[in-house]
Amino acid sequence: MTRAGATRLAVVVVALTLAAGVLTGCVKNLPMAAVDWLAGRAGIAEARILVDGTGAWSSSGLVRGELEPGLDDGGIRRLIGEIQGYATSNPGVSFWLGRDEVDFSVGPDDSRNDEVIALWHDLGEIPGIASGAVLPGDVRARALRADAPGAFDALMSLDAGVRLEAFADAQSLTADTVADYGYDAINPLAIEYRRPAGCEPDAAVRAFVDALVARDDIPGATADLCTGITIDIAPDDSVATQAVELRADLDERGLSAFPVQLTSEVDGPGAVHFAAITPGAAAVLPVLAVFETAGAPVVSYSLGPDGALAVTAYDVPTADLLALMQSTPVAAKLAGIGLEGDPVAVVAPLDRLPALLEEALALDAASDTFGSVQLGVGFGAVTLQSDAGQDPDVTAAVEALRESGATDARFFSVRYLNFQADIAGGGQAVLTDPGYVGADVMVAFVDAWNAG
């Protein structure tokens, strides 16, 4: 770049920087103004910002007011009216009011506010509740594990959807309280009871969740008492052992048909283990032990309630994944096995996998235009690839695919970027979205295939 060009570039950068600074300065910090305003209201002991979403282009947030101890419902409703008036001319900020970390949201609808205040009073009287918030039709609370079963008993009587997170220690509870102000996320260090409005849970399901709360070896779970439970276990815990033991416990409680699943992250977030414990055949659960044997590769796997197992490890030869599955006789009981490794993916019952893998490897090697190859008994797919800056050689791809015979008895898909062509049983190729702009490569593939 010439010195003159560099000077012009510097001028442009400075101009853009100044423009960004001016624009940022024009955005009024709404939560800051709102907390100052709320702090000056009669009946407010303290005001603070819970969430400040002020950025370069907009501002929003959540402000909380601690109510004075002696303030009655009449005073609270007066405050709500003032907040509604303020919000009308200052949109973008939400308000919570409360005492001792038990809060309620303020909205524009007075009848909903009355319902929320009534629920807030009920929540504040429940022993063991450490913190919580009442939203329209929804009560969210936290408690230590020792207090959670009793607290949830009381919450069950409320006419609203109820969620209660149970924590092993006060530090985790406090951290979750702060984190949930900005983003209401599932916490893997809490066992969360969920009772949606109108849900009448089975007593056996409730007893099972209470038992989970009492177990030190179960760090977290999300338990919707009417639809299903997901249990999180520690990375160094055995999914295989827990799966078999939990299934025996659920069977004994008469919950063999109630959906319960187990998850664990191992070796960092890249490897996830998932298993449906119920419903499904208990006899297939011991297959999970093969992934915990000495020398077994690190993989992600998912065992579904239908008895199908999917295994993914992109840096492990697909042949090694097959050998791993062949090493356990339980794998023959699975309804299907999907293996996605290096360089191909195959899906079939165990006895069909060896021949299918051989076919997939041959297809992968048949042409440099083939990238990802997937084969099942009745379906298949291949992704076209090419060197940077070049389009795939569709003529070579068509010739190699025809010669392989992979499309003859399958519903087969050929993909490139966001485009796809489907071939049913070796017949004509059809572009799935012929109106899509930029599908030149796939149009050329379809024309070459159909011309043959």
C-alpha cells in the first residue's frame, strides 16, 4: 500500500471510530435512569440493576426494588401505578419488586398484577425458600436440597406453573440466582422440580425425584413431573452402571413407561453420552459398558428409547468403531447402530454393518469429488467436494456414483453446499429446490445424471 493509501485508510478508520463513539454516546442508559428513579419512590428501601442490556445501538434491562418492611398491599399497588406510568414514557426496562430475594414482576395489566402479588405472598410464606420470582402464571424458586421436598409440597398447592431448583450448597444457589436474572438457563448443578399448570403428577414420579434430591452422587436433573426427567451425572461417573441401576429402580417403582434419560459430558463438552433409561428394553442398556472399557476411544453416543444407538467420533476410524461394537454381544440386541467416524458413516443392525462399511469405504475411495459418505440399508448420501476456488467435477461424480451401484436399491441424496438432489432407486435425479439461487453445480449434476 502507498503512503497516500495508508493515510486515506487511517482517515477512514478515525472517522468510523468517531462515528461509533458519537452513536454510543447518544444511547441513553435506561436501566441507570430507571434505578435512580425507583430509588426515590416512597416505599422503596433499596433499588438496584439486575440486568443492564445497554449497548451501542439500544438500551434495556431489569431493575429491582426492595420493598420497605412495613409497606402494605395498598402501598405496593401505589408503587405499581407509578411504575406503570414511568414505563409508559420510558419503555425498555422491566421492573421487579420484592423482599429478601423473593420478587414479583410488574406488568401493565392490573388484574395480572393482583394475581402475581397473591402468589408472591404465598411464596414468601413457604419455609425453606431461599429466593424466587413470581411471573404471570409462573412461580420460580430455589432451595437447598434438604429443604426442597417440603418446600415443593407447599408449592404444589399454588394455582400456577411451578419450578423449584434444589441446590447442594448456598454458594451454588446464590450463583444461580444471579445468573438467572439475565438468562433463565438449566443448571446442571441443581435438581429442578417442574410442575406445569394443570399437571397432576403421579405420586411415584414425585417420590423418585425426591430420592434423586437425597443422592449426593446425582449433581443435577430437570424433572418435569408430567412429561419426563433428564438426569445429569458427573463426568467421572459410569453411565453404564447408573443406567442399569436407575432402570431397576424405575421398574420397581412401576415407572418403566415414564420417560427418564441420562446425560454426561466426558473429556470436555466435545463428547456427550446420552441414554434413554425408560421406556424401552432394559436388556440393551448393558451395551453402554463397552464405551467404558480400557482403551475404548472417546466418543459421543446416544441410545434412544427405540433401542437404536448412534456413535460419533470423527477422529476414530469407522472400522474401529465397528470392531468396538462387535466386541460386545449386547450390540446384537440393538434395533440399529449408527457409526460416524473417519471417513464414512454407516447405519444398520449389527449383522449388516460389516458389508455396509465395506461398500461405504469403496464409495468414498471411488472419486476425489466425494466428501462425506453415509450409507444405510435403504438410504444413502454423499457430499460433493473440490479444491478451493473450484467447482466439483460433476461428470466424474456421476460416473463414479453410477459405477458404485450405491443408488440402485436406495433413496440416495447428493449434496453440495445448501443444495441437494435426490435419486430414488437409481432413477432420475431431482433437485429438491429448483428455484434456489446459486444451485448451478447441483443443476449440472442433475442434468449429467439424467442424461445418462
